[in-house]
Amino acid sequence: MIFDTSDPNMLDSWLTIGPQTRLKGTSQANPYRTILLGAEVSAWIDQGENFVAQSNGKWLMLHTAYGYLWVCPSSKPAKPLFAFPEYAEAGRRVVDCDGIGVAVSGLRMIENFLDMAHFPYVHASYLGELPQTEVAPYKVSVDDEADEIWAIECKFYQPRTSKSATTGMEVQYRYRMMQPMTAILYKTAFPRPGEMDAIGLFVQPVTQESIIAYCLLAFFDDTTPQVDMISFQHTIFGQDKPILENQRPKRMPLRGMSEIPTRCDAASVAYRRWLVSKGVSYGAIVD
Ligand SMILES: [Fe+2]
């Protein structure tokens, strides 16, 4: 066994190994090397200009989409990679924020991404502000056809929702969970309040308890310098990182749903139920 799991939710899905730009200037003799599911993966551009990947001498199915590299560890994908139509939508600006290493389970990372209750405490003066701590009720729905979960009609007062924001505003949120370790957040675009910016969170599970979390923006923002947009996201991620790394256990307990999320966490409850229904074990405590 090459990878350190038998969980089909990981092996038969598309997992990112980073932005496509990693392969610039690579060759078989000088590949890009990274770790996925505990195994070393090498990827490079071959002499026919094809993007290829191997692990322990075995070829892996590699797909490029949304500026990222996606590997199917078993080379038997259960379904095609999720759709991300906003990536190519006219009027949006795509900015890759690259990845940050976090010593936590990828499932914990995604759950944190869905959690609005921590905004005023962890992201004070950016995504929330005391004493406005209440998470208003919102709806959770399951898209059976795409096998995705949505949390919709979420709203939260934010002092500074993005780099381009100059005042506080009540921001509308929508969360979409496409895979156990991949989600997209849609939130009110400050320069165009009728539209929603998209933030993709693509998690590379390095091991069960360590990840690289990549962030891709598809924003309605023609003016903010790219470096400032990236640094804003890194500030937010940097605030989450120590909180995530101090969570115990590092894996998500799914056995008997032993950690009961609070009243506000409808998205978290739905996410955990979805993981349990799929039998996700990688990055989880299930027995
Ligand atoms: Fe956060």
C-alpha cells in the first residue's frame, strides 16, 4: 500500500497537491516533491509537455483545474472533480493565495472554515467584533445529485470583510462543501454588494494530522493590489492556525459524534453527519 489509508473517500477522490505553478521548470530528473496521505508524490512536466505524477514508482492520475494540480490516489475516481464555475466567470479576478501548513486534521480545517461563531474572537476587527457575537439562524441543504452540502442565508456583521472594504457591513455568506477536504465560501463582494466573491479552500492531506491549506480567490475587485489581497487572507489564516493546532484531539472525533457542537453550528452538525454517512476515517477518530 502506497498511501497510509484505505479510506475510499480519500483514495478515490481528487486531492490537490498544490498550484500548477509548482511544476514550472520541472523534469523527471528534477521533479516537484510533496507528501500526500503519508506518501511522497513527485510531479513534473514530461518531454511531451504533459503534467505527470508518480508515487513510489507508480503512475498517478493527475488532473489540472482552477490553476491547481489534482491527484486521484487510486487512479479510480468515484466522480469527476467538482465544478467551480466562478473561476472562469467574466468580471471576476482570480488570485491564488498558495498554501499554509497546519498541524491539524483536514476535517478540522474545513469545520473551522464553516464556523462563523469564532469570527469576533479570533478575527476581531476583521470578520467580527465584540459584542456582536450572535450567529443568526441559517439553512443547511444537501444537493443529493452533486453529493454536496450547502449552508445558505448565513449573515454576519463584519468590520472589515476584505482588503477592499472601507466600512463595516452585514455580509451574506454561503458555504458549499464539495468533498470532505474541499469547500468554497461565497460572501458579499464589498465593491459590488449584489454579487458574491468566492473563496476556495483546498486541503492537501499530508498526513492524518497535518495538511497544507490552499486558498484561491475569485473576487469582484479590480483595484486592490494582488499582494494586498493575498496578505489579507494570510492574516486571517494566520489567526486560525494556532487555534487549529491547539485543538485536541488533532483528528476529528466522529465516533458517536462525541463532541456535540453548539446550537449555532448547524453547518458543523451537517458536515459531521455527512462525513459519518460516507464513512470518512482519514483525519478522524472512528473507533
Ligand atoms: Fe477563522
